[in-house]
Amino acid sequence: MLTDVKLSGTNFCISEATSLLGSVSAQGKTTIILRCLDRDEPPKPTLALEYTYGRRAKGHNIPKDIAHFWELGGGTSLLDLISIPITSDTLRTFSIVLVLDLSKPNDLWPTMENLLHATKLHVDKVIMKLGKKNAKAVSEMRQKIWSNMQKDHPDRELIDPFPIPLVIIGSKYDIFQDFDSEKRKVICKTLRFVAHYYGASLMFTSKSEALLLKIRGVINQLAFGIDKSKSTCVDQNKPLFVTAGLDSLSQIGSPPVPDNDIGKLHAHSPMELWKKVYEKLFPPKSTNTLKDVKDPARDPQYAESEVDEMRIQKDQVGYRD
């Protein structure tokens, strides 16, 4: 029982968009959390929604800051679970870290879209509920989100920031860097646009210790208020690193498609246009997000002989009320 964990700490929901339940690699969200917490242990598959926390000492006899990490497994199959950690009590200190598998570009857009859409719907409901009780708190949250972008930024009227802090991480850069140059260009520009539109930070990572340290710095900034990094890398031949508010639509450019093809793509918004361009090169393979999800009850790391024997009997004879 974690009786010393306070609800006033910073909360994170870390979700890996393209890894299904039980298929977390050594470069997934669990590794990022362990690195942030300085834990030298092998990552384990994430089942459903898992919780851990980290502390940071502030000084002698001063209470430690606490960061709560909620890790969502199952790709897009367990989206309903986001309602557990994101509540009106935690919302003001909550951040979303979305980990995308760069080695699976065909799965990237639909899973990213589903996760962000479902999360935003829930957050909007919680904000509406909170606003009825504490309108000032909601106003302060909105001001904080917009504070990432300078008041004279030319894109202020063209973006729609996510209602709570958002970080998008592209994992498995070591595989991604060997992709064809044109494919890397499309993926990099697309993710830069999505991140900029939502007022999010964007960065790529891999097994590289230097890249993991950069990710750790960003997480620490969100969790404990450490100074935000001002460094930026938008070179498609290098791991991207763009802090929220430091990119621009003029630098990103238009969707990477021939000018004579743009008119053939009917879109009602810039986001829809980028989606059509992206999925033209990387068509979604499947919309069935459940097909590869493993049954946690059969996971050997949770084996319990008595329970397993009863489960076998139940499976053989069927359950009767």
C-alpha cells in the first residue's frame, strides 16, 4: 500500500500507441519510465493500466516532490481506462506522454489519432465538470497551455493546443534512421505538424543513452518544474527534438505531396489534409486493434497454481450462474 503518495503530485499517463499488450520492446514506454526513475531493471510487458511513482528531494527536511506515472498498455484497445487516472482532482497536474513506434509507420496515424481523440474527449468532459466547481482553475489551465507559445507567434490563430500538456515521443529511431529518405521526410514533417498543432513537444529516441537522457530531461521538466530545454533539431537525418511552441508552420512547410495532387485531396481541415497525404504513402494495415492482444490471465509472470487450476476447470466445463 502506497500510503505516502499524495494526490497533489504531478501525474502522467504514458501510452504506447503502436505496441499491443505484452509486446513492449526495450525501447518502449516502460524503458522511458525506468530511465526517468533511475531504476536499473529490465522492462516488463505492460498489462492494462499500471502505476508507479518517483520522488525528487528538494532539500534537507523539506517534503519530496512526487510524480505519479500511469502507464497504459494495449495500444488502442484499452482506451476506456484513461478515465481512471484523469479526474477533476488530478487534471491540473496531469500530462500526457504518447510513445509512437517509428518502425511501424502504417499503424502510426490511426493509433495516434484514436488515442489523442479519446483522451481529449475525456479531458474535455473533466474540464467541463471542473469548470462548474472551479472556473478559475480552468482559466489558469488554459493560460498555462498557451504560455508555451509567444504572444506574437504567427501561428497562434492556426493551432488548437491540447487541453493539458502533451509530449509525443517517437521510439525505435535506430530502425527508423535506415528508412528511405522520402519516407523519413513524410513521417518527420507529419509528426512535426501534429505536435505543433496540438502545442506539444516532439522528440525521437532509441537505445542511445544520450537520447534517453534528453527524454528524461523533458519528463523531469513536466514533473518537477525543471527549466525547459531550448534546443531544437528538425533535421530529418537526425533524431527530432522540438520543444512545444518553438516550431512553426512556415518551417514545417506544406504536406509532402506534388502540387498537382493537392487539389485531388478533398479535406475539410489542415489536419485532415495531412492525414490523407500520410495515409497515401502509409495506408493503415488494419483497424482491428484487438487481434494481437494477449490474455493477461495466461501471462506466466502472473502465474498462480491454485487460481490457474480453477481457471482450467472453468474453461473446460463452462461457467454456470
